[in-house]
Amino acid sequence: EPQSSVEEDPRTAGIQTRSEHGSRQPAAVPNTLAKKKPNCHQHDVNAVEVSPQSTVFATGSSDKVVKLWDLQSFEEKAQLRGAVSAVVRLGFNTTGDILV
């Protein structure tokens, strides 16, 4: 089970989480997404993962859809359909070019 810790990042003046793999993820992304795009999925968002380059993030939902978003504008970039059940976990590889 991955463990996270919370720390303040002076570059963004925001709360950041650090996964056991050392990647940083803005904890504010889910809250900002909920405010800017309240109907971003047809069902609850279960997973949010920020790419290592912090340029895009992915959301996974009970609607069996994964969406890719621009981290700056929060505009949807792509939808990935075809999951056979609710998407509850997401992860980028270290270079950010593969999402699992």
C-alpha cells in the first residue's frame, strides 16, 4: 500500500503530497477540479494522478472512464474508455509517457 506524506512546497505555496516513489502531487488538484469542472465525470472521481512533469493529470472514475487534463488550464485533453469496472487507481511511469 503506497504511503504519502504532506509538505509545503515554497515554489507553489500549496500543499503537496509525496508518494512512496517520491513523485509530488498537488493536493489541491481534486478540489480545484471539483470547483472548475463539477461534472467532469458522470460518477464520483476515485483517483487523481499528476504526471512527473506536472503538465497533465489524470482522473479515474466509477463511470469507467479515465480523463487527461491540462494542469494549468484544467481543460480536458483526452478520454480513455474501455475499463471493465470503476477506475480506482492511476499511475504514470517516471517519464510520464505511460499511464497505468
